[in-house]
Amino acid sequence: MDSLLGPRGRMGRSMDWVAVIGAVAVIVIAASITGDVVMRWIFNAPILAVDDLNRYNIAIVIASFFPLCLVGKHLVTIRFLGRALGVRSHLWLEVFGAAITLFAMVLYSWQFILFALRVTENGLASGVLEVPQWPWWWVVAAVVFIAAIVQVGVLVHAVYQAVTGEAVETEGDSHEI
């Protein structure tokens, strides 16, 4: 089960590639801001598209790290109660937390899809360049939907661990409160 659904399983490794989208977008944002600063400083001519498009790129950056954080359990968790109650209780509390997180991710996914539909229907565009916003919001909606699917795998993995009593240490457990 860990070879498929665990943080270093196939699903976890594939989410690394989704996070690469965010990492590349961060580099693009940093390069565009640097270029804008240089153009303002040397030529007194800003690049108008920087502010116009970076707000949408930032949305993609943030969304692209959701699946990796979910599969790697890199979220803020407070596990002292589960540890105090014993291994079995700890594992079932992990199932409860995974179920609540799945519920939240499904809601986020649903809302981003509705938002992307509205943006597409209304033909919203960026302020300066008037570039359509819909491609960015559909990418965000798709990545958040992928995150919800990933969370289903995390929940299945948590249920498997709780039923079998198999407590597996994950990468994210080293930063617990």
C-alpha cells in the first residue's frame, strides 16, 4: 500500500511533478519582477505585463503545491492527543483528519470550478493586456481537483493503516506540534 499511496509511493512521486509547475512559475515570476525592476531603473520603462499577469501566476503557484503537501502530510497538525491515547487512537484520529481535509478539498475544488466557469462565461480579462483570465483559473481548478483526488488516496492510506495497525513514519511527521 505504501508503494502506491504513501508519500514516497507512485502517487507521492507523481505529485512532485505537479509541484514543479509551481517551482517553474515562481522562477518566471522572479525573473519577470527582476526584469521589470531593471527596466524601470535603467530605462525608466516598466514592463506593463508584470503586474498584470503575476497575480494569476501566483494563484497557480499556490495551488500547485497542494497535492504535494497533502500526500506528504506537510500540513500543520497537532498530534499530541493521538499520541497520548495510543497508536490505534492516533491512527483513527489520522483517518478523521484525512476525512475532514478531503471534505475541505472537495469544497475548494467545487468552488474553483464554479469560479472558472463564471470567469469563462463573463470573458474576464487582465487589466492592462486584456489577456483572458480563464486559462489561469482552469489550471488552478484542475490542480485543486487533482489535490482532492490525492486526498482520497491519503484517506484510503490512513484507513488502511488504522485497520491494519500499521504505523508508518512519514516525512511530514518530523515537523509535528
